[in-house]
Amino acid sequence: MGLFKSLKGDHPKSIGDSNSQRCEDYAPPPGPPPPCSLRTHQLVGSSASQEYQPPPGPPPGRETFAPPSGPPPSHPKASDSPPPYHDWTVIPDNSLLPPPPTLGHEDSPSGNASSVDADRARDFCYRYPIMRPHQPTPEQHASVQSGDVRLIKPREYRGELLMLHKGAWRGSTRSGSRDACLLTSFPIYFAHADSPMLTKIRKTIYYEVKIRSLGLGRGNNESAIALGYAGIPYPTWRMPGWQRASLAVHGDDGRKYINDPFGGKDFTSPYREGSTIGIGMTFTIPDGPPEYGAPQEGNNPIKTEIFLTRDGRRVAGWDLHEQTDAETDGPIDGLEGNYDLFGAIGVFGGVEFDVFFSNRDWLWRPS
């Protein structure tokens, strides 16, 4: 027992101090601990106690804002009336709307030329722009007015071309002949002498072609004649209407071509052997603002109409400024009466025909 007593007995306060007094026991202070708000902190170097309280009011920078008066800006006023009701089931009256553009074709059912010829023609037109209008002498203008017009045979033309009398010509081509375009020696329309913007009167140009025979063509009984007008220089190995500043109605498919190297647009029935076909253009002063689809810049364009006759009767026509398709239709530059226009007759295959520029030989009688 003495051993356990020595282990559990009193211990000295420090090692080696055998004479140190016994440790004293300390009891906790009476009562609960003071609250936080009443605690004091003893300042270093001071015997006084100081008590800290939180500052009055909200923390700095914390402000309260009231919402703006009135409804949000996008909120309609209660006094606004609702929009009018539109009955979408009612079909609008489209009788006053312009007709839709005639859709063109990508190619012709007959008489398609080679891509090599098309590329040559495109390069030709790029290198040689349309010639500026020519100021005719009084003698030249009077000669054309009387129908004394000559045809020029291009080197691509394979056949005969003879003058019957003043203003009348007879032509024939051999079977299998390639495309060729005959042009008049002088313009039929002089921009500096015939424009209604200068003369203040309407101007009509016209000629007729009698189809005497349509022979065999390039292996598929293909042969035809095309009647039209063109500005020069023009690639004479191309039918009129295929390149810039030209228009024509082709007899093999009855389609109209306006600066269109593709398939043209449906217009009339194909030409027949023995019939007389005439093509004309009428230029008049515009009587109002440009029509729908017409160019808006500058002065009003000359109103230009093209018409076709068969055996002396007017059978079809169109307005040059009719609504066109911006993606597929070519421009009408050079055809609006601002440039000279030459008669242009296209042929391919074996054909025989007569051409009449004088009104004495026409079947059609102008009104």
C-alpha cells in the first residue's frame, strides 16, 4: 500500500523541489458566464474596461430604392384599343396586280448550238460593246424610211441571197447549214432620228418574211427561220435573240428570245411552210411613271412593244418592260430605243425565204 500511496500522493511543484507546498484546488466562479454584450475587454496597458456597441443604422452602402412609377415601357396603356381583326380567310382581289413573269426554258427542243459557239459569242460581246448611235444623213434616213434596205450575207451563211427589187430579197440555204444571222446594212431604227423622246411622235419598225420551204436540217429534220432585231456588232454565227442587245421569235419552237442564250419563253406556235411572218417594234413616249418592274433611275424609259403577224394579221405581242424574273432573265439593254437597231434574220438547215422591207410588199397594213 505504501507503494501505491507514493505513486498517487502529492507531487512536488517542480522537479528537484522536495520542499514545495501542496497544490491548491480552485473552484469555478459562482453563477453562469456573463452574456456577450456585457463582456469587457481589458485594454493592454490600461486598467479601465471599454464596452463596444454596433453602430446605428444599416451597414454603409446599403440603400433601398423604390420602383419607378407607372407600368413598364413596353406595357400597353389600358386605354389603347386592340388592333383591327384581319380575316385571313378572305382572298384578296389580285386583278390589279401585274401578271407573273413567264418562265423560261433551259434549252430549246431543237436547234441547240454547241457550247463552243456560245463561248465564242460571249467572248465576242465582252470584247466588242454595242456601238454608239449613228447620226444618219437625211439621204440615209429617207432611204431606210422608203424600205430601201439591203441584207448583208455573213461568212457563216451557206446559200444564195439575191435582191428581187428595192427592199425585197430572196434567200436559200443548203441542207445541214449551221446557224447564221443576216443583218441589214443600215439600222431600221436610228436612235438619233427616230426616238420619240426627240420627235415626240410614235415610231414603228417592221418587216416580213415569206417562208417558201423548210427542208431537211441537221439529221432531225431541223430547219427554221428566226425574225428579230439586234444592235451591232453581233456574232453572226448565233441566232438573233441569243446574245446581248437582240430579240427574236424563233420559228422552230415558237419561243421568244430576249438576250437569252438558253431556251427562250413560250410565245406562239412554230412557223409553217408557206406562211408569211412579220415582226415589228413600236416606240412611244411614256404616258406615266415607269411600269412595275421597269428601271426607276433616270428618265422614264421609252415604252417599247414587240408584235408578231401571220399572213397580215397581228396575232401576238409583248411589252419589253413586262415583269421579268431577276434570277433567270437577262437584261434588255440596247433594246429600249436608246441604240440603233438592225433587222436580224437567223437561219439554220435548208430553207428558202423572201424578205420584204418596203410596205408596198407587206400583207400587214398599219392602222
